[in-house]
Amino acid sequence: MTVKIIVLALYALTIIALGIRGMKKTKSFSDFMLGGGKVGPWMSAFSYGTAYFSAVVFIGFAGKIGWGFGFSGVWIGVFNALVGVLGVWWLMAWKIKQTSEKLNISTMGEYFEIRYNAKYFKLYAAIVIFVFLIPYSAAVFQGLSYLFEISLPGVEYWQAVVGMGLFTSIYLVMGGYKSMSVIDTFFGMIMTLGVIMLFFFTLDGSGGISGIAERLSEINPKLTIAVGPPGLWPLFSLIVLTSVAPFAMPQLVQKFYAIKDQRSIKIGMVASTIFALLIGGIAYFVGSTGRLFVTTETAPHAFNEAGKPIFDMIMPELLTQIIPEYLFIIILVLILSASMSTLAALVLISSSTLTKDFYAGYINKEVSDKQLTLLTRIASIVFIVLSVTLALLKLDTIVAVLGVSWGAIGAAFLGPFIWGLFTDFCNKSGAYASSFIGLGLTIYLYAIGWSSPEAGTIGMLVSLALNPIVSLIFKKGN
């Protein structure tokens, strides 16, 4: 216990020191939000990858999906890497960078306003981003706090949530994007080391891949086939939600506003794809072994009174089963690193959207750069407080909470953003229709009982289809 506390204290001091260093170099809103638009390939690659993967993947998704789908859950990690990372970088990165410089923009709301000549689209985008990124941030806090609660005896859930909220506030508010990118590189190295170690200990503790497959087959033969027991549609919806939404997720798109040049994009694309394959593939593979290690005998706290698994507790309990006590601190720091990076990205994009798009766009257009930077720091704290409050309520499973967040934002922005970026004919009518209907449909389907991944998938596909159709129908009116 003492060793864990010492390591975590040194880790925290390192992050704060990097935050102070970044604060000294943050002289303007552009520095705080985009690192001056001169972030290199390795920092950009790690920043994208660590923002993509967090405690939500390791704790919520890997645990629940691994339990239900078995080996086929690994498809999600593979498609995340090949579509959500390689596809986004290859198809979108340079186009986004060029557009941001051409239009002189730093937020997605600004892009929508200028591209579609839609005065109030920026306000609408700011509301959607702020509202729906709060539950995502809360889900990250939940996953991380479950792990702390189990691995550090005496630490209660609420203490972990509040502690992480305070820590995030300190290091992000100080340094902004530049210090965040430096820290993300540090985080990425820790995550890489941690997942490799996790992979080998999982194999060692279960007789290798063949041993895992044999034992899973004894439980349910479908756990080892290409599509696990829940079926093709649930798996497809999870793949689409987590792999396609990144094409329009503002906290990921922002990475390309800040990247230095086209050479950095080429290097970053390869590095981030390899990183994603490693992190996502191993996370879901380890999750598939949950049924082998987590039982009512070995981990009674991971099951309710009826004997059904509490899915958010599967991975924390599994990790304590397969990782030796003396090395567990590395896994704790691995998931902490993944989570802190994601939280920083969410907080930064949400707070800057609130201040730059809403306040500077509609309330005080004459706000100074210095005031805007200060207000963004304050808004960051407000966002963290709201996220921590929601995390303390524990409204739903991590998978459900993230599904609502990613599904809603993806449905609202996918159609307007992609078609607007690559075509000239899509117009304001198409943008508004695709966004409103996509978002509305996602919320409606979730409200009537569809799972959040299924609702989000339908909403995103409808959003993507509607923009060109409606734009062509109302072409003369724009």
C-alpha cells in the first residue's frame, strides 16, 4: 500500500511539474487551446490515441463486452484502430488542418457557422458538445474510481472521484493543450508498457491463447467464434459507434487543428494506428477472459444478490486476479494515464466551446484574448465539477453512458462535418436537417428502450445520409 501511494504521489508531482512548465509557455488563447498550432507528430499521435482510449475502454467496455462477446469483442479494438484512427488520419487530418487555417477557426462550432453560413449553428453545436461530453467525462471518472476503490483498500468511491476531479483541474487549467500534449506522450509510453505487461500476465495465468479458448468453449462455445453470443447486430453497432464517431468527435478533431504540418500527419498516422492496435486489441482480449477469472467465489463484489455480474466491476476484479501485487501499481498508472488524457481532452474542448463559441460569439464579441483564456480556465473547472457530480450519482453502466454521449454527438455532427469538409454542394438546410434528425432519433430510440450503441449507430447513419439528400432537395433555397 505504501509503495502504491509513493508511486502515485511521484506520478502526480511529475504531471503537475509539466503543467507548471506548460503554464509558463501559455501566453494566448491559441497556446492554451491548440498549442499554437505547432504540435509535432509524436505528441499529436499520443495525444490522439490517449484521448481515444481511457478507463471507459479498459474498465467499462472491455469488461462488459468481453463477458458477453468473448473473443469477438477484439473486433472492436481492431476496427477502432483501422477506421477510428488510421481512417480518420488518412482521410481527414490534412483536410481538417488546411480548413482550420483557411477559415481561421479553433472550434467545430466556428467551422459549422462559417462553412454553412449558419449563424446559430455555432450556438447549437456549443450546447450539444457541452451537454453530451459531461456524461462521457463522468463515465471516465466512474471507471477510474472503481479501480482505485478495489486496488487501494480504504479509498472509497467518492473519494477517488473527487480526488481525480481536483487533480485534473490542477494540471489542465495550468498548462492547456501544449502541456497536455507533452503529458500525453508520457502517458502513451506508460500505457504501451502497461498493456504489454498485462497481455503476457493474462496469457501466463490462463495457459496461453489455446488454454483460454478451451476454457471459454467449456463455458459457451460461441465465446470463441467470430461473432459472440449477442449476435451480429449488437457487435456491428458497437463497432460503428466506437469507430465511426471519431470522424466527428470534437475532442479528437481538435488534434488536427493543432498539428504542425503534413509530414507530422504522415508520421503521426502510423504511430497512432500501431498504438491503437496495441491498446484496443489487448484491452478487449483481456476483457474476454473475465469469465475465467471473475466468479462468485473469487470476486463476490462483482456480482449482485441475484448472482448476475456487475459489469463495471469485472475488469477491476480481473486485474487484481492476474497481476501480481508488486506490479499492480503499473496497471493502476496505465489506466490512470489513459483516463487523465481523455479527461483533459474532454474538458479542454468543452470549456473552450463554451467560452469561444458561446460567450465570445454571442455575449461579448470584444472580449480580449487574455480574458478569453482566463474564462476558459474557469469553464474547465465548472465542467469538471458537473462531471464529478454526475459520476457520484452512478446513473448507469459505463458502456451505456458512453454510448449516449458518443451516439448523440456523432449523430449531431457526422453528417454536417464530413459532407461539409469534402463537398461544396451540401448546404445549410442539409446540415440542420441531418444534425437535428440524427440527434433527435438517437435520443428517441434510447428513450424507448434501444441500447445506446444501437441508438447511436442508427442516428449517425441517418445523419450521414440526410445531409446530401436534403441539400439537393433545397438547393435553390440556399
